[in-house]
Amino acid sequence: MNYENQSSAFTQPRTVIDLSLQARATFITRVYTHLLGAMVGFALIEIAIFQAGLAGPMTEAMLGTSWLLVLGAFMILGNVASGVAHRATSKSTQYMALVGFVLLEAVIFVPLLSMANSYSEIKGGGSVIANAGFVSLAGFAGLSAIGIFSRKDFSFLRTFVMWGSILALIAIVMGVIFGFNLGLWFSVAMVGLAGATILWKTQQVLQNYPEDRYVGASLELFAAVAMLFWYVLRIFMSRD
């Protein structure tokens, strides 16, 4: 008996791509169930913050530094979450990372949502948050379907996503240093980057993740959804 091979089988779980069709369907269901739970949790945290009257003080405190620094923190947290999601092996670590990341994202979103509420009150015609949320969810659903069912290999997007993220961080740092504003076209470019990230990460989850890391996989997708929603909302708020 080859004990070395047997030990390797126990220490290296098979990736989802190597599983049966039914097992892959189960994994995908678990990933998107946890992703839905993360979205609902995020919404409930935001509702609690606003109803408790904490949104105003939190917005003043965060915008008292630099709005561009908040954008930078948002991107950095997304990259950290991606790393944690990819490396975490235990379920408890994955759940802790997911809950912690949802909490942090909820805090970072407070100033943007506060401004979006004010924008809706001034402009009228419905909630800009609801409209941006609908567009973001529709876009994510479409891109996810392409990533899951398309036979096209989107691994080439990895380079685009990595370089795009680096260039975006450089733009944010330069904005902080020289005091210029990142306007509408930056948000449009970031929506494109978020879309590419969703396509790439959806296939990455299916091809590279072991079957026991569905919680970490949902965290990685949540980071991409949050990024998409962030910049779609900024585009909606940039309208005259």
C-alpha cells in the first residue's frame, strides 16, 4: 500500500473542477447561499447603524480624514479578503474572516450611503441606493452565469485585474497627495475592473478551490460584489 499517496489524498482536498457534477452543484449552492447571507447581513448592519443614529458621526469622522483614503482602504481590504479566502483551511477561520469582512465593509460604506441618502432627498425620484443595488445585482448575476456556464477561459483576466488594482491604488494615492478628485470616468473604469474581477474569480472558485472552502469562496465573491456596488452607486450619484 502506498501510504505517501494516501496521506496526500487526506491533506490535499480535491478542487471543485475534479468533482462530480452533483458535487460541483452542491459546492456552488453552498457558495452562493453564504454569499446571499453575507449580503443580507451587510444590509442589516447598515440598517442598524442608520436607525441608531450612528451614520452621521461615523461619516463626519471618516470624511474628516480623506475620502480618497477611504477608497484606498476599501480596495486594500478587498485584496486582503481575497488572500484570506484563498488560504484559510478551517471552517471557523473562514467564518470569522467572512463575518469580520462584512462588518468592515459595512463601516466603510457608511459615508457613501449617507451621501447617497442626501442625494436622493435632494433629487427626489426614488432611492439611488435601491437603483444602484438592483443594477449591481443584475450585473453580478449575469457575469456569474457567464463565469459558471461559459466554456471560455477567463484566466487571462488575472493580469488585467492585478494591474488594474495597482493602477487604481496609485491613482488614489496621487489624488491624496496632490488633492485632485477622481471623477466619473474613474468610477466607470472601476466598474469595468469589478466586472472583470467577478468573471475571473467565479472561474477561479470553481477551478482552484477545494470543496471544503465554500465559505472562503463566498467571501472572495462578496468582496467583488461590494466593489461593483460601490462604484455603480458613485456613478448614479454623479448624475446632474
